Amino acid sequence: MFKFETRQNNILHLSWLAFFFSFVAWFNMAPFNTTLIRAVGLSQEQINILMLCNVSLTIPARILIGILVDHFGPRKVFSCLLIFAAGVCFYFASGESFEDFLVARLLMGIVGAGFVVGIKMISEWFPPEKMGLAQGIYAGWGNFGAAAAVFSLPIIASFFPEEIGWRYAVVLNGILCAIWGVIYFIFAQEILGERINFQTLLENNIEVTSKKDIFLQVLFLIPIYGAIATLVWKLSGHPLQLLSSDTFKILITGILILYI
């Protein structure tokens, strides 16, 4: 339909579906916020913290995932990320305490980095004159996973009692991620001959050669460290105290040292 080659079509559909399933997993808690309050006994403050955890590691994870993609290729990384998402889904669905859910949503924030992987795969397979359309299809259908989670997971959960329905829906989401992770590993291909292999390190990606570069680096790193610092602050007594005052000070000091 878009005059793509057969292999390009295959890669495009494999990749946007991988992105789609990863986004369904990343957003699979939001439809069940009120259910978790009623069935599990979480408070609204706890739900707010879990939602923050869901995105806290996404920004740094996208940088690290990008480095992994450069080293190992998008096929392996996307497959592993989907299988990782499946494991987190199973862990979240089996959670019994706020601490269990907290760990699960922190880990799920890493899954939100899946967007980066497909961008690399699409850029390898499509020429410049088709790149915009291919990226648009990939990003558009992939991001639709967030909406799909909102309207599909509650429907699945509705076939079961409320206290277990959400768990079954999340488990099904995990199973689909695992299946597609295997499918992606088997059927997706990389253009290895055309990919330039070079060592990618974080310090090489953010080189500082002028005062302007220093300012830009400081500016770009604020969201990364700010999100993590906000999470630490929330867990230290605003409104729930899961971290002691000493632990809070140590973590904040460590974050500031890393930032500087």
C-alpha cells in the first residue's frame, strides 16, 4: 500500500507490534487504579507514588537501552525487553503488598524505553525518502498500545471476580509480550552489513567542548536526575515514609554528586 518492499513491510509490522505490546505493558496499571484501591487496599497516595515509579526510570533507561542497541542490535534488545516486560507483568500480577507493586512499577519504567529500539530498526531498513512515513506508522501504532491498555484490559478483567480479574488481565499481557519477544527474535532481521560498528559510551554521546555544551548538558540531565530525586523525596515521607531520613540524605547526596 505504501510501496514498501516485502522485507520492509515485515520489519515494520514486527516492530510496531513489539512497540505496541511494550506500551500495553507499560500502561497496564492505569486502568486498574481504582481496582487496586478497592481490592488490594492501596491508598490514593500509594497509587500516585506507583504512577510516578512507572516513569521514573524511563528517561535514563532510554539512554542505556540506546547504548545496548548500538552494541547488540535492535533484534536482540527488543526481544529481551519484551521478555523482561513479561517477567515484570507476572511479578506485578502476583504482588500482595505496596512494596511488591513499587518494585514492579519501577522495573516497568524500563519497558517504556522500547520506543528507542524500533527507531533504530526502522532507520536501518528504510531509505530517507520513506523514513518519515515508516517512523510515523511505527510510532503511531506503537503509541496506540497505551490506549489499548485502557480499554482492553478492563474488559478482560470483567470476566473474573474483581479481586483477581486485574491479575489475569496483566498476566495475559505478559504472555503476549513473551510470545512476541520470541517471534521478534526469530523473524526480525538486521542489515548487519550496512550497520557501522563502533563503541558507544555515555561520555562519548555527551561530549563537552564549549560553555554552550556545558549549559546544554546540564539542561538535558535535569529531567533524568530530577525524576529520580522526586521519587526518592516521595518515598521519604511525602506522603509515605518508606525511606528513613538518613537514607534519604544519602541517596539525594549521591544523586547530586552524580549530577555534578
